[in-house]
Amino acid sequence: MADMNPLALAWVWPDSLIAVGIIVVIAVLTRWLIVRAISLASRSAIKRARAQRDRTLSRAERLLSQATGLDSERAEQRIRTVASLSRNLVSITVVVIGLLTIMSVFDIPTAPLLASAGVGGLVLAFGAQSLIKDFISGIFMIMEDQYGVGDLVDVGEVRGTVEEVGLRVTQVRDLTGTLWYVRNGEILRVGNQSQGWSTAIIDVPVAQDEDSERVIEILDQVAADAEDDEELSKVLLERPAVAGVNSVSATTMIIRMTAKATANQHFGVQRTLLARSMAALAKAGVRGPVTTFGVVGQQ
């Protein structure tokens, strides 16, 4: 058996160490550049969100931006969360590729390792597939801003207010006060009543024989006053509209009004406009519905 030349080892190991050093430098530099790009992109997105918030908007646009979270910390928090997830993913990817490259420098066979990792990964993925599904769903929910803390949502069997959004579980408190822990992977549909706008439908009842045109004129004035009202203007996106006669029965005529409001504010607008409409009609002498009762006389 030939003796191993010590000079060969002396030359091989320095070359290998130099190669490892170069790989480490390239990996660190690559990670720094990508993370730097992610940070710059996130800061630019935050600046655009703030500029969108600060620019001159119409009243409806301003109220809608408030309802969708464009002028709150929610948009910025979402951007920071996505940036943090991206940085972590980049770090893991760079480390794995760097380790595999270093192993190849020392002629360590990576194929058996990758095969073992693949089999182990399949076993782990099969055993934890529901957990992985929850995490992936949580990441997409955050990135797409499907809902946030404080939103009123319907996620199937649970309807309530979101109290916490995590990568694996979303916490929702229903109207009875029960706190539900909903796995993100089990959420197949989401109805968010706190995004965009809502419509308040106000059905105003009056006596069947009242003059409908006069009633509509009074309600139209109520709508005009509501548009100029300091409190209602905070939630109304536009002037309420009087649709006209909606239905007529033997004793009652229903005049319908509609009002476009910010998300989840339609119930309050409905109650307020109904109360003001009934008060205005009573002041104008318009009669409400009259219910007749049959009386059985005694012999």
C-alpha cells in the first residue's frame, strides 16, 4: 500500500478552506443583498401607503380608506409581517444551499443525504400535513389581508370579531362572548363585514291612504339633513336615497330608503334614519299604520 503523501494533504486542505471561505462570503453577501432588497421594498410600500393616506381624498374615499385600514397601522403591520417572513425564508434557503455546496467541496456525497432527507421529509409532511396546511393558509391570509384584528367576520360555523391572527390559528370571539380558536387550514370561506362598505335599508311605515308623494318629499328632506349631519357624515358615504313605495297592504304603505355607509355601520344608520323619519312624519301630521281589531259584542 502506497504511503500517503503529506504534501498532498497540505495542499488540498488549504484549497478546500479557501473554497469554503469563498462560499461563506458569497452566501453572506447574497443573503445581505436579498434581505436589503426586501427591506427597501417594504419601506417603499410603507411610504406609498402613508402617501395614499395623506393625499387629498373625497369624503367617501376617506371613509372607505379608514374602513379598509389604509390609513391605520394595519397596512404597515401587514407589510412588516410579510417582509419578516420573506427574510426568514431567504435565510433558510441560503444556509441550506451553502451547506450543500460546502459538503461538495469536501467530496461528501450529498445524494444519500438528500434521499434520506427526502424520505424523512415525506414522513414528516404526511404526519404534520394539517399543521403545514394551517401555516401555509395563515401566510396567504396575512399577505392577502383577508381579515385583521377587530374585523367582524363569518368563517363558516363561527361569526364574530377577530381578536388575534396567527400563522396557525385565528381567534374569533362570537356575540355570546365565546372565544373560538379556528385553524387557518380549516377556513374554506371568509365573509368580512368590516371591509369596504355596507347598505342600510330603512322601511318607513305609514297609513295606507296617505299621499305617497308627500311622504317621499318629507323623507327626502330627512335624507338631505342626514348628509349634513356632523355625526352621520362620519359613516355615510353618500346622501341617502328614497327609493319610493316598496309595498302596500290593507292598512300599511311602506316607503323604502337606502343609505350607503362604511363597513359594519349600516345597523346604526338604519336605526337613526328610521327614528328621524318617523319623527319628521309625525311632525308633519302623517299618520302611521292603523291596525283594526274585530270586537265580538255580547248578546
